[in-house]
Amino acid sequence: MDENLHSPQRHLIELRIEHADLDGMIDRLAHEPVLDELGLRRLKKRRLLLRDRIARLESELQPKEPA
């Protein structure tokens, strides 16, 4: 059970959830009348970093194809 808590697949799911949460937050903030540009840029940067981490983890989890 403990190994499931720290598995790469679980970590990938957690990153995807965090990325989806940031998407929603960014969408809501972008439509606010009082726009916090700096805060929005920070959220977008965080979302981009998460996307990169997700892509890297997905590539590590995919089995290698023979040449």
C-alpha cells in the first residue's frame, strides 16, 4: 500500500490535478474586472512548469521501444 502512495503514476495524477486546478484559476482570474497581471503571470509560469514535469514523467513511464 505504501509504495502506491509514492508511485510515479500517482505523482503524475497529482501533477495533472494541480495543472487542471491552475487552468481553472487562471480562467477565472482572466475574467476578473480587477486583473492582477503579476499574479496571473506567476500562475501561468507555474502551470507551464507543471506541464513540463508531466511531459517528462510521462516519457519516463512509457516503455522504451526497440530500435
